[in-house]
Amino acid sequence: MATAKYIVGNWKLHGNAQENAARLAALKERCRPDDALAVCVPFPYLAQAQQALQGSTIGWGAQNVSEHAKGAFTGEVSAAMLADFGCGCAIVGHSERRSLYGEDDATVARKAQAVAEAGMTPIVCVGETLAERERGETAQVVTRQLAAVLAHVSAETKRRLVIAYEPVWAIGSGRAASEEDVHEVHAMLRGQLEQAGVTGTRLLYGGSVKASNAGALLNIADVDGALVGGASLDAEEFLAIAQAARV
Ligand code: PGA
């Protein structure tokens, strides 16, 4: 049976124990064994996700990670700590981390390496701002962001990478990128990866993915899944996206 496209929920700074329990139970009960789903939850709820999703095929992961292995870094969480109790993936370089917390390309590359070294899947986000797009710099920005990662990480990490193209202006705006734009950028990323000798990488699209546009977006060549923010907080919406991802 063909595997469904990979759908990752990014809960961001949302949820509480009670809400999460209901959402996770709904996902566990109604997902199909061949769905490829994961939820990236706030750190304090990782253990809740682990417990609630036991016995299901739904993965769970973090939204950020420290670039450091250990030491005097108050407030940080290392990749090894996440891996210690079975966490499967971590988002790195989300545009909110880049813009609000000053993460640069080099930091993102170090985080991707840390996640993969711990045996997890790094979901690396790239994407241009609206100003960059309007200046015609989309290709340049996205290529630079991916190149920084490819230049830093090991060959083994390259094999584990998942790349999410998330145009910053499409995130949380309700306005997803057009199919043409997504196709163009994904084809470019695929070419860049292949030039670096990296094949089979899953390329996700993110930015205002919802049940109503998931089918069209997931149907685009070189789109292997989606990173879903707002719509991942609603179990019905997320499950409808999962349905659209079945191939
Ligand atoms: P959105 O967020 O689906 O709410 O646009 C996507 C993301 O930030 O990963």
C-alpha cells in the first residue's frame, strides 16, 4: 500500500492538558494505519503526546531544540533529552524562531545536525518574507537557507532531513501560496538537494494549509506533505487534511 503524504501539525504556543487530551484522542481514534502524521507540541506536553499516542502510528515531536548538547544554557532542551524518551522529530528554523528569536542560518544548521545526531528527524523550515518576494529574491533566500544546512550537516543527517517550504507571508494569513509558486520553489529545492547528492527528501509545504486547499496543494509535483499550523489545532480539520494526503 502506498504511504500517505507526511502531514505534520505545529501546535505552536497553544493548548492545555485538557484540550490536548481531546485532540490527541480524536487523532488516535480516527487516523488510519497508513496515514503518515505527526504533531509537534510545546515541550511540557511531549510526555502527554507520548502517552496519548501510544499504540498509534502518529509521531510526535518538538518545535525547537537547543543547538548545544549540554552545559550552562538555562532554559534550553537538548536533542538527546528529546530522544531520551522517544521523541521522533523536531522543527528547526521555523520563521517565527528566525524572526522573533534571532536564529540565523548557521544556528539552524547546527540545530538540524543536533536533531539528526540524536536519531530524530529534523524538519527544517525555509521561506521568504513578503518584502523578499516583492524584491524578486525568493529563489536567492530559500537557496541560501538550504545551502547553509547542506554545507554544515553530515551525510547521515542529509539523508534524514525533511524540508518545509513556508513562505512567511502565507503563515497564519489564511492566504496560501499559489500552486504555481509552490511548484516553482519545490522544484528548485529538489534540484538543489539532488545537486548536493541528496535524494528522496520529503519536501513539505506550509502556510495556511487547511482542509479546503490541502488536496490541491498536496497534488503539486514535489510536494510530499504539509506543515500545518492553525488547522492542526482542530482535530476535524487536521483529519480532513490527513484524508487529502492519502494517495
Ligand atoms: P499556518 O502555520 O498553517 O497557521 O499558516 C504554518 C506554520 O507556521 O508552520
